Amino acid sequence: MLPPPLGLRLEVTQVNGELQVRWNTVTGAKSYLLEFAEIPTSGGGDLPWVQASLGGKLSYLAQGLIPGRRYAFRVAAVGGSTGSSA
């Protein structure tokens, strides 16, 4: 079973509506699944997760985000005997 990637971090770029998302490598991972969701202002309930990226890179440039809104990101390692990490 693969452990989840650690070190998920968001870096503000100089372009409005962009964030650089980075995470650490996981030994044995063949790829990484990155998802994001806009956090509703009302709070509560499940987040509407959307796949942003699936591939071998350790970073992703999130574009088209709306300034002033809040977003959550999560990443999973893919390729272990169980499919993917938490």
C-alpha cells in the first residue's frame, strides 16, 4: 500500500487566479492524482471534488481560480497494489 504524498503546498503566482501546487514524491508511485474543490461559503456537506491532474509530475499550475474564493486541494499516489493512497 502506498503512503499518501506529504508536503502538499500552494504557492501564489504573480497571475490572478493561479496557484502553483506542489507535493513530495512517494516511492513506488507511478503517478499522482490531484483533485480540487471550491469550499462553499455556507460550509458543511461534502466537497465537490474535481480531477485536476493525473500524471507523474510533482506539481500542477491551477489556473482559472476566482480570487476571493476558497479552494481545497488533495493529492494521492497511484500505482501500488491497492491502486492509490489515501
